[in-house]
Amino acid sequence: MKRFMKFFNRRRSWSLPYVIFMAIFVVMPLVLIMIYAFQSKDGSFSMENFHRFINQPEAANTFIYSIGIALITTIICLILGYPAAYILSRLKLSTARLVVMLFILPMWINVLVRTLATVALFDFLRLPLGEGALIFGMVYNFLPFMIYPIYNVLQKMDGSLIEAAEDLGATPRQVFTRVVFPLSTPGIVSGIMMVFMPTISTFAISELLTMNNIKLFGTTIQENINNGMWHYGAALSLIMLIIIGITSLFTDSSEDGANEGLL
Amino acid sequence: MKKILSTGYLVLLLVMLYAPIVIIAIFSFTESRVLGNWTGFSTELYTSLFSGGVNNSLIDAIKNTFIIAFVAASVSTLLGTVAAIGINDLRYRKRRVVNFVNNIPILNPDIITGISLFLLFISLGITQGYTTVILAHITFCTPYVVLSVLPRLTQMNPNIYEAALDLGATPMQAIRRVILPEIRPGMISGFILAFTLSIDDFAVTIFTNGTNGLETLSTYIYADARKGGLTPELRALSTIILVVVLVLLIVVNLRARRQAKQAEQAASFNGKTIG
């Protein structure tokens, strides 16, 4: 009992329950994905799932198509979001906070409801559903994720740097390209990541926005899991995980707490 | 001119973001089954939502959503706070490792979290249902609680805790009387964040809710939409959720603003007495 109390009184021991919890519910499941991915149906080690992915054009094509859609979405979000973040960072702080809140507010509505609302909007405007609707829906869903981190970095930027550049004779354009933009790269990087990663893994949204005509990689994974093809599904998940791992490698070095606390 | 342009741009983006939502809100006041068909003003959808005019499965889904969110957010807040207190006292390597693993569920796409937990429950032979959904939600909510509590602890002066011990407090008392009041705002925002994440979740739930027909609002809407149309009452429900969230955010924001002002006043008052 005494030993227990001593253990309990050391604050670092308090992390133990969570460490155990994470070992079971975070680490082990990921290990399981890896084990399942390298197993054939009978449970023996095999590469057959990956062979199948490479040799089956449908899944591989969906994969490449999804990356393309995710890239387009990310680029559009960046083009639309950067000016917005910049304008926000020039506003009075209280006004800016209010507008940022307005940008984040729609995210409190269920993604599926928002997506169905987009479908309704397209119906309402008599626009056809399909690729255009898919990209609109993706941008619509993920734009706030781009604006927020960039705004965060721009807003914290030291204003005297801009003044110094101006004093030293830089034109407004130079101030932007030489000072503001380079300094905002951490925000851009985490914005790209926060848009690219969820877009590449979405499912359900694409079915609704394209009336089941366009399938994204996420949907392929979901279908395989639902149809009991766990091993193949796990292999596809692993492929997605690798892509995401590569993406986050790019950002690891430049991340500067740009995406702290969305609330 | 420049100002008008930039304001105009923000307004344009906001209009784009809100257009779909506004359409839902407008069409929640008409009875038509198909979204986009205006058949005259009526509050029928709202009355039917509250008087049980909708089928039981929707009501069940709403109930399940809130029960799961409440349990998951409460457990996450408890687990995450205790963990944060521990992590704050960890050093170097261990702390880095724990922080790294804590970030995994945040960075992982929902679908991966969902599938990996699905495989876990399958391998352990656990029947999926309420328990598994709640466990899954705790898994992706707790990291956010840790992240909102931990900064409060690192910003805290560590000497205050030591002082409490020196003055004869037991470690338990010191944590309750000294640390807890400091981290309470972080716990509250962690709880709110966990709650909203849980309510909003779709991808993780759909892989862990099993085959016994446990539905949350998200999975219900998904099934509904695949059948070819949204239950009209959901438009009313979404509008209500939006308004509630809007009011909540305004209240939270006003409170934060008032607190900031008070802190400012207190600071300037202290400055006067010292100076």
C-alpha cells in the first residue's frame, strides 16, 4: 500500500493509464493494419495484397485519381485561402477573430449534412453533379483548414519587420514577396497538410456529390472492408498511410505550432 | 478602394461557405420532401421533429449521438487531464515519445483510425456496438484534451506546486487546490472540443458500430442519403444545431472578451500599486 501511494504521488506516474490506453488503442491497431496487410486470407505471410493492387488497374487508377483530386483541392484552397488569411491578418484583432469564427462555424455542422446541402445547392442552381461538384464540395469542406493556420502565422508576424523593409526602401510588392510570404511558409505548409490529408482520405462525400459516379480511394478501402476483404483493405490502408507519412515528413521540420488550438 | 475590394473578397468567400447552409435553413420552413422544392411556409418539420412525427430510428440516432458524445467526452477529459499532469512531469525522451504517440490519432485520417480499431476489435473477438464506438471516440478525443490542458501546465510556475508541498500540502491536495484551478479552462475547452468532435464523427463510427444496427446521427444521415433522400426533418434539426452552436460560440466569445478585459484592468491596477 505504501509503495502504491509513493508511486501514485509521483506525478509522472499519472501518465501511465494513458500510456497503456494508447498502447492498446493507438499503437496496436496500427500494428494490426501492418500484420493484416502482409497476410493472405489463410493467415500466412504474403505479398499478394500488394501484387493485387499493382496488377488491378481499377484500384491503382482510383488511387492516382484521388491524389489528383486532393492536389487540385489543395491548390484551389491555397489560392482562395491565402488572400483571405492575409486580409484577415490586416484587420483589427477583434474584427478578425469574429470573421475567423464565421469561417470556422460551418464546420460545426455535420460533414454529411453540409455535403448534402452542397448537392442541394447544385440542384437549386441547375448545375450537374460530377467532378465539378466534387471539387467544389471538397474546397467548401476544407477551406477553413487552409485559412486558419496561415492567418495564425501572419497574425503573429512581427509588424516591425514589415516597417523595417519599408524603411529600407522596399516597394509594397517586394515587402510581400521578400518578407511576408517567406515568413508565412510554416502556415502554408501546415495548411496544405491539413487540406491534403483529409481530402485524400475522404469517402462518402464523393459518393454523394457525384451520384456514385466517381469513386475515390477512401471509398475503395471502405468497400473492401465492408465486403470482408480485411487483408486487402488493410493493405490499401497501409498504402494510404505511407502517402500520409511522406506528406508529413515534408512538414515536420517547418511546423511551428501554426495549427495549435482550433477552438 | 483597396479596402472595399478586400472586404468584398471576404464577403464573397463567406457567401460561398454559407450558401448551402442557408439553403438548408430556408428549406427547413417548408414541408416538401425534396430539398429545393418550395411548397409554402410551414413549421411542420419542427413540430414533427419534436412531437415524434419522425420514425423512431432517427430519434434513437439522436439519443445515441448525444449519449456517446457525453460519455466519450467525459472519459476523455478525465483520462487526458490525468495524462497531461503526468506528461508535464516526464522528461526528454519519454516525453517526446508520449507526445508523438498522442499526435498519431490527430494526424491519422479518420478512415485509418476507424479501420485500425475495427481490426483491433475483430482480432480481440469483441462484438461491436455501443462500447466499441465509445472506446473509439475516446481514442481520437483524448489527444485533443491533452493538447488543450498541457499548455496550461507548462505555462504554470512549477514553484507554486513545490511551495504548496513545502507548506504541508499532500501531493493530492496540491494537485486539487493548486494545479486543478489553473488547468480548469483547458479542461473545459478540451471537453467541448471532444464533445463536438464526437458528435461530428462519421468515419470512425461507421467502422466500429457493428452490425446490430447501432446508428448515430452521422451514420443515419449516410444511410438515409444513400437511399436517395434526406429525411426532411433533418433540415430542421441541422438548423437548430446551427443556431445553438452560433449562440454558444457568441457566449463563449463574449465571456472570453470580458475576462480579457478584467485581466487587463487587474494588471493595470497592480501596476499602479507597485509603481
